[in-house]
Amino acid sequence: MSEIFISSTLLWGSPLPELFAAIKTAGLAGPELWAQQFFLEKYDVGEYRECAAEYGLSTLVHACSWDLNLCSANEGIRTASINEVIRSLELAKAIGAREVTVHPGHMTMVCWRDESAKLLHRSLETIADASRSLSVPVSLEIMEKARKEFVTSPGIMEEVTGDLKNRFQYTLDLAHCDSVSEMRAYHRQLRKSLSKLHISNRVGPQYHTPLPFGDYDYKALLPEILGWNVPMVVEGYDSTTTHEVFHRNVRFLQEQGGLQQ
């Protein structure tokens, strides 16, 4: 059965022992640690490693992406974005994570598509070099079809990575797809280089709703994607003290046989 991880953002505000205990109790494989959360919460690398070892959980890392843009027309923003991704890679190395998810960046202006693709490629060259130097794999995420996003399909991802294509792995976010048929098509295109899925539901343009609530019927979809035999990460955000969104997703996965109860 596919490993199922969960985004640490669904346990926002939790101390590390509480976060790991909740993930272990749920029967999940581990967290996809949001690097920005680690830095904002001032988590400690030593404590993180101790908790991961105590609970026997694996870690994936999601690189910083808020307020960043790897293909910004503003050189200062672009440089800061590259540096924050590399900082995320260094964090992953320090805590023993398996890989780092990276958002590819978006257009500064919608009419600058070609210029953005060139700037992104240059940023990815630097990130690929850092990935190799640190021995930390990078998985680039296929983005949603929002106004300034343009790396929204496997074909466009192949275009912008170009000669760097084989230096990365790739993450398919099912909530970013516009139909189940598109999920299947993108999975077929990415199959050989796909490192994981991001899973959540959506309500129209609202992304990352709980699995049982949204446009997609995950009761029907889950058995199929479990059969793809790739790790998956449940995404979302929950900063409440009860973390009900976290528990709602876990209950659904347990009821549908994706997790042991």
C-alpha cells in the first residue's frame, strides 16, 4: 500500500512531540514538514531528529514558498527566493528528510510568459546544483491554473526544466487538476519521474479542502490512486487547537481503508 504522509500545516501551532504523536497515532508515514512553519515556530533541529527517531517516522520537506517567486522579474525577490529554497534544502539535510518539494514560481505579469520561463530555468540551475551538493532530492510541483501560474502541466514543466529535467523529481497535486481524467493523464505523463502525490479536495477555485468535502469523490478515487503505488501527502491548513481538519482527513482515510485504525 502507498505510504500516506500529512502536511505539518494541518497541525499548525503544535509542539514537535505533540505533532509527532498525532501523526504516529493516526497511522501515517510521517509529516511533510512545511519549512516556513519550522522557521516561524522556531523548532529545534536536534529535537526534531529525536522525535522522528522516537516515533519511527519518515520526513518530507516542503520548501518555503510564501511571498517568494523563483521567476520574479525583480532580481532581489528572485535571489531571496532561491536562497530560501536552498535554506529549505539545508534544513532537510539537517533533519534527515527524504526530499524537498519546491514550487516553480509564477509570472510577474501575465504577458511575460517567455521571460518568466527563462528566469525560472536560471533559478532551477542554481537549485539543481544545491540539490546535488547537499545530496537532497528536489521534487518540483505541478501548479494550479491560477492567473499568474504557468507551470501547470507536465508538458510545461518539461519545457521550463529543459536540460535539467532529469535532475529533478516531480509532485502531482490532485487538487490542482481540473478533472479526474486530467489526474490520470498527468499521472501517465509523469509516471517515471513522479516522487509523490499531494492529495486534498477542492470546491471550485478553493483548493485543499478536506478529502470528503469538495468536487471530487474520494471514496471512488482513493482505491485507484492507492493502486498507483506512490507516496502521497494529505494537504491543508488548520491552526485551531482541536485540529479538526487533521482528524477529519484521518477518519476518512481510516474509514476508506487507506490507513489502519
